[in-house]
Amino acid sequence: MSVTVRAPAKINLHLGVGSLGADGFHPLATVYQAIGLYDDVTVHDAPSWAVEVRGERHVRVLDVPADDDNLAVRAGRALLAHHGLERAARIEIHKGIPVAGGMAGGSADAAATLVALDRLWDLQTPDDDLLEVAGRLGSDVPFALLGGTALGEGHGEQVSAVDDAGAWWWVAVLSDRGLSTPEVYRRFDERLDGLRLPAPEVPGALRVALGQGDPGRLAQTLANDLQAPALDLRPDLAAVFEAGASVGALASLLSGSGPTVLMLCDGMPHAQEVTAGLTALGHESVLAAPGPVAGAHVVEYA
Ligand code: ATP
């Protein structure tokens, strides 16, 4: 028997970052949205842990560890430890989410594995326990379980759904190499040069724009505190932001810690136009995706 679970990429409509805390984490105030780029994770009972990684053309699968470092395997082991069980599984990952692109693909795989193994082994883990195990695996993992549009607090792992009346369309411009999240945070700290920031907050205007489902309003409230440090590390990305403006995107925003750049569009036909415009300008990996979409969910029992 096998179970396949699909989990979405995440973007951050607002990513407010505070000063590094004594616990080694940066406090975050973020609004996540799950968008329609997915990884599928299939699990089978097996005598020992194994993982295989495949993916779509735009995904650099060779950058994903195919051993115990894979977040999916770590998730499987964490779920078993939670239940005090000893078992193992073979995990097949089919990636549609860019690797090291600031869209939390590894976290999506971890969330998908938690749900898939829970169903494969009929563990009946309560949702709150799954969220807790997820939060220990990584800041973005609980959101990959929840999906939709959600507020993220703490270091992003404390998630709660947010009212979202929109049917948004995004265009994601991928980069030919990844950007390390820890390096972007280090640059963020360097830029502060010892200055202590107030606790980060999500602006009320963003919640209003989401509640109204108004792309023009949302475009004015998108913000990411990691954008400036990421652009310090990757000044070439400035050209992608300029390209977004020149093809008429409503707004451009760095996705998480980058290097993917997101462009907000005014519906699907506009997203297709923006995609075509960017492709004509020579951008090779450009994907259009709707949001919000569901969190990790079973797509097949076989
Ligand atoms: P972060 O979640 O740290 O913001 P990201 O969204 O930019 O990162 P991911 O695709 O999640 O990027 O991958 C970050 C790194 O995690 C990769 O470079 C890879 O080495 C490692 N990794 C471990 N497991 C996985 C996995 N299942 N899928 C993708 N990357 C993984």
C-alpha cells in the first residue's frame, strides 16, 4: 500500500523580521499564502529509510539530499518518535516547488510526509500534535499543513488562518541558483549594525486588502524585510524587479529569503500576459500560480 500527499509552495505577503533573539531566532510577523506549485510525496512501508527525489524541469533536484538529511526523512523519524514507534518507509518526492527558492519546498515535503505516514500507518495523530511536530521540524512546516492564507508568529511556526476573499494570481520568476536562508539573515543582522528593532507587526492595511480581495490594494501593502539584504547578496535581482514593472505587474516582491521574485497580477489573463512579457525579455523560468490553495492533502491511496 502507498499514500500520496500533495503540499503547496508558500509565499509571504508580508515578512516582518525583528532583531535576533537570545534563543537564536529572529521573531517574525508574517502573512503566508499557499500557492499552486506543489510537491507530491508518496510513502511505502519499507525495511529501512530511503528517499528518491524527482522533479519538473524547472527544479534542481540534484540540490536535494537523498539521504537522512532530507527533511522528509527527518519528518518521518520525528512522527515515529512522537508515537514511540520504530518503523521505516520509502519516500518518493516529486518536486514542482523550486529548490532553495524561498518557497519552502523542503518544508512542504516535511508536511506532506507527516500526513502521508500518519495515514499509511493509521496513527490518527490529532491535528494539534501534527502542528507541534511540524513546528519542531522547521518554522514553515506548520503552514504547509494548514495552507490557505495565514498569520505566522513566533518564528513563523505559530499559524492561524486569516480572512482572504481574493482569488489571486502570481507570477514567480525563478533564479538559476539558490540563495541560502541563513546567509540572508546574516546580512539582515549586519545591516542593522547592533540597532534593536521593535517587535515586528503585520500592517492592518494588508488584512483589509485581503478581506476585500482587491489586487490594487494588496499591491500597495506587500513588503518583505529580507528583500534588501537578499538584494545586497544578489544585486542582479534588481533587473527582475525592473522587468516586472516594465511588463505591467501590479507589484514585485522577493519570495521569503529569495531568490524567487513574485509578481502580483490582476487575474489569470493578466498573469499569462506578464508571463509572456517576461519570457520575451529572456527570463527562462517563469511560472504562473493561483493562491490561496489548500495545505497538505491526500491525493491518492494505492
Ligand atoms: P527555507 O525553507 O530554508 O526558506 P527555501 O524555501 O529557500 O528554504 P528549500 O527548497 O526548502 O528552500 O531548500 C533549502 C535547502 O534544504 C536545500 O538547499 C536542500 O539542501 C535542503 N533540503 C532538505 N530536504 C529537502 C527537500 N525535501 N526538498 C528541498 N530541499 C531540501
